Amino acid sequence: MASVALERRAGRLPAEVTRFVGRKRELAQGRRLLEASRLVTLTGASGVGKTRLALRLAGEARPGYADGAWFVDLSALRDAELLAHTVAEALHVPDQSTRDRLDMLAEHLADRELLLVLDTCEHLVDACAILAEVLLRAAPRLHLLATSREPLDVLGEHTMVLPPLSLPDAEGPAAEVAASDAVALFADRAAAVVPGFTLSGDELPAVARLCRRLDGIPLAIELAAVRLRALSVEQLVERLDDRFRLLGTHRAQRAGRSRHQTLRAAVQWSHELCTPREALLWARLTVFPGGFDLAAAEQVCADAEGAETGLPADAVYETLARLVEKSIVLREEGGRRYRMLDTLREYGSDLLAGREEVERLRRRHRDWFLGLAVRAEAEAFGADQAGRLERLMREHANLRAALDYSVTTPGEGAQATRMAAALAQFWFSAGLLGEGRLWLGKALATDATSDRARALCLSGLLAVLQGDLEAAEGFQAEAVPLASSSLERAYTVELAGLVAFFRGDLEAARPLLAEPAPSGDIWTMLRLPLLAALHCLTGDIDRALEYCEECQVLSAASGDQWCLAYATWVRGLAHCLRGDPQTASVEAQRTLRLMRGLNDRLGSAMALDLAAGCAGFTGSAERSARLFGAADRMWRIVGAPMFFGPAYLSLRGVVLSEVRGSLGEGGWQVFYEEGLRLSLDEAMDHALDERPGVNARGVDPWEPLTRREREIAALVAQGLSNREISERLVIAKRTVDSHLEHILAKLEMASRTQIAAWVTERLRPSR
């Protein structure tokens, strides 16, 4: 009897056979939901760790329930009619009566206080919903925690979507990479497979790549770690292309449940639960390698009107919603955008490969994103440039896929050239110079003849920005005889002027850049700041400032911020050359804010470089060295050399010599390397002097947030959405999203409400 009484108090939960890793934020959120609701459902993709989190939550909560916590595994159950029997068996309710099993369960639980965990409900979702409603009504002290790939849809249900494990920032410090949940899980499981395994500095980048390739899915990471018995981490990364074959569970582990034998089996299990229409959309959505919105899904994936197959355009939304409920598709950005985890996408792609519609879908996908690129080009220098760049960045993977289709499919070369050229402003502003050249080169390698002169000139432009002047001259020479319109001839002249400018032949560049340029495209927007810079570097500061003013007028009329940002940079350079580094520093900071709002990496590198020079001229040697380090890191990321040719580099060299002389070589290295380690946001905060203050007791109440994170936290506390915050601060929404994730992680919080409370506490007068 003692053992029965003990079991009654404790309940029954499976023992954890491996160490629980990470999930601090999710655990905190789950605890709060269990306290606030009697029915909590953990949803998420296959293999994401719903069961493990539920078990950990139940184990922590068990002492708070007089009758403990009980676990019911429903994965092997296929007959919904046996659901109540299965639960009763797990709870040790005798099955000796002809009474309805659900009624008996309700009676048994009526006076008990316990937590009941129903694991893997998705294939029995309707039956589980009925069971939950009946039991919760009958037992007022009963709490239910369910795991499912879709909600139970019961009144009072609180749903918590479990994301993959947190992934390391590819550019983050080693300590942060090692501390990410995904890497920590891999290291823990690897140590169990390979005794003595520890993460060394040499292996850390490969492990980070591995975890990112596996989407942070715990099941995939654990299965990958098993392969360390035969493969190194680098070999694992190299062989992930055929991940389903590679990650098949080792024979020695086959005693476990069949649906977890391999990653493919786990995903296939989700597929078996889909209706034919859901399965069809799942397969077709795999044509999007990146995320997608509803409009794209409807345009690309729906059948043509009158088609006899089963997915009309007006059924896409409903079908997509069902895939979201089943955790096959993830919803992002407040429901405006969707994505599919790579593992699920690859499985669906295999299904699509067996159908005779792959070519049609790829062409429709290309046409949709070609249209996006052409529209973005037409509107490139109007209002909301940050929003357009943000949209293109979101669609980067899709743009790549569309370009790849165009350059590899016979007869599509003209579309490839058109699309690669239309994205010129994107390649420039996003700092994707090398990639832009790559796609333009592939397009030019096709047999297309239309837009060829323009594409050659744009290739030359990107080559100039990368410092590859020899290649730029070659592109210009090839374009000249092909230029058949006044517009194309103007491009060739402009490119010749750019090459001369960056070679340092400013006198040769002057008349070429002064030629009338096409209106309203990237050449116009480059020409004016370049002419301003040219006059700066030849000593005509007044004329340089006049060109800057012309840029400002143009920007005010069009809503453009891009030309304004580069003109502001030149204005800062002009004041620096006039011997007014204080004013130059103010202009550098203005440039930084504009570039930050545009998410322009190339311009950000230029602005950091100017800020570093201003700091050096004003005697702030440590700050200057740190900012030079940050700027050099950005130049490396962008893949471009320091800007504006020998004349600018000579000026930069003077400042560097003074700063190094002031600090000594040892001091220079210390502060320069500090700058190299800064992220772009941290470097900008430093350059803008955006550092949190301290209170009267010398304690920083906003620690560990940066100034920008503090601003965003304060706006969250005011009730603003991420979109509203982005508009208030004139920054991209995805930048706000990223900052908010950092805030939640730093403060170990899980909700905006917690952030608001934290901010309110710090704004109290007593502080």
C-alpha cells in the first residue's frame, strides 16, 4: 500500500535518459502558462523537442500537485475509440466495468489534483479534444499538458509554439556560439558518443555550421552526433546533402519507438496525417527555398482556373492554415509570412520530384520574383527604401532560386539578364557585391543579347566597388560597341569615369562623371556623391558642398534616403578636410543613422571609417583605433576595399599613423582588435556614443542592454508593435525583430509583457 500511496502522490513520468539542454526561455514561458491555464498545448514541428520540454515542465511542476504528474504516450495508438482506455490504463484506473471508459475516467479524476500529460495528440486531435473537454469539466483541479503538431482547439486552451533550438550567430564571439542551445546540445550528445569529446576552437565553426544546416532541430542534431563514431564534424557538414540517408538511426538504437528511427520516418509520419490537398500544397511550397507570403503561395502554387487537380487559388489560404496548425509550415511576422523548416521542405521536395509539374512551378516561381525585382528597381529611389531593401533581403533565397532557374534553363537567358540587372541596387546596398557579380556573370554567359550592354556596365560598377578595376575596364570595353541607345552609351561613359576616379586619376574622371546621366537610377544616385567627393579630394570644398546640397534637394523631392546618406558622408569628409573634425564627426553620426535605417552595409562601413578618422583628428586615439577595427571588419564582410581610391587612402593613412604613434603598437593592437570583435550594431552604438548611463549609485539599471536595445524596450513598454517601432526609429523591421530577440535572450524573458514590466521598474524615480 505504501508504494501505491507514494505513486499516487508522485504520479508517473518517464525518466530522462539524456541530459536536458537549454530551453530556458521556453521553460519559463511554459511555467507561466501552466500557472495561468488548465490546458496548455505545446505545438511544433516533428523532432523539435515537444515531448522533452513537456516532461521537463511536468517534472518541475509535479511537487505542486497533490496527486502528482502522469504521462500518457499516444504515439502508438491509431484507433481513437481506444483513447480513453489508454489514458485509463496509464492512470491505473481498473477496466472491469461495462461503463463508458471516458465516464469512468471523469469520475476517477473528479476529486484529484494532478497534471496529466497527453503526448503526441495530432493523429487523434478530435478525440483528444473531446476527452480534454469532458475531463476538465469533471475535475476542477485537473491540469492538462498536451503535445501535438496542431492545437486541440478547445475552449480555454493556451497554445505554445515550440521553435527549434537557438542557433549561433555565424559572426558571433566563440563563447556565444558555444553557449547557443543547438551547439550545447550537439556537444552534450557528442560527449556521450565519443568519450572525452569537447568543443575546441578549431571545431566550433564547423559545429555551428552543422547546427545551422540542421535548423536547430534537436532530433536531427542528436542523430548527427551519433555519426561522430565514424565521421569528423567537418565530414558531417560535407555529407549533409543526403541528410535523410546519413541520419538514419544506427542499428544499435532500434529498440526505441519506430517513428523516431530516422528523421525521414518522423517527417513521413506528419505527411501521413495530411489530406491530399494539404500534401499537394506541402510538396508545391517546397519550390520556395526561403519563406513566402500568402500572395506568393497563391500565385505560384494554385492550379490554373478550370484545372482538374485539387488546389484552386481560393483554397490555398485554408490549406496553408491547416499546414500551419499541423506545424508543417511555420508562421512568422504576425502571420504575414510563412516558412518551412529545411528538413520538412526537403521531404516535400522529394515528393514534388515524383510529379510532372516541377518545371511549371519553378517557372511560376521565377516569374513572381522577377516581377518583384523589376518593381523594386522602378521604385528604388522613392520613399520607403528601407522597406524595399528589407523585402528583398527577406526574399534573398527566393531571388537566388529564380536566378538559378533562369541561368540554367535553356531559352531563359534574357530573363536572367533582366533580373540580375534589376537587382543592381540590392547588390549594392546589401553589400552583396560578389554575389551580384556572380549572377550578372552567369546571365552574361547565356546566349541572351537583350540588356547585355547594361548588364556589362553594372558588372563593371560592382567590380569597381570591389577594387577590381582591371575587370571593370574589360566590362566597359566590351559594353561600348554593344551600346545601341543613348541610355546605354551614358552607362559606358559613367563607368569609365568611375574607373578613372578609383584609379586616382581625378582629372580624367571629372569630365566623364560630369556628363549628363540617366535620371532616377543607380547611376544618377552614384554620380552626385561621387562628383562631390571628387571636388573634395581636389580641394574644391565649396563645389563639393554644392553637389551635396543638390543631393539633398533631390532626396527631399523623391523621398529618397540613399543618395542623402552618401551625400551626408561626403559632407562629413569635406568638413574633415577643412580642419573641422567636430562638425565632420556630427555628419559621420548622421550618416550612420541613415545607413542603419537603410540597412546599407557598404555605407555603414564608410560611415564607421569616417567616424574613426574624425576620432583620430580630435585626439581620441583609443576610440579611433576601436572604430578602425570595426570599420575594417565591415569592409571584409562587404567584400569591398576602402573607398574612394588613393586620395582617400592617403588621408586615412595619415590618421592611422598618428593614432598608432599615440597608442604605441601594443596599444593600437589592443583597441583595434576590440573593434574587430564588435558586431555592426555594437560598433554603431559605440560610434554614436549610444551607451547606457548609470544611476546615482553608480549602477547601470539598463545593463546588459545597448542603447538601441534600451530604446526598443522602452517602445515595447509603450505598447508599440515591431512595425510601429521600426517606423518610429526609421530602421528596418527585421532589425527590430533581431533586437527584440537579443533583449529577450539577455534578460532571460519570454514575452513583451515582461519587458514592459522590466522597463517600468527602471523608470521609477527612486532609481
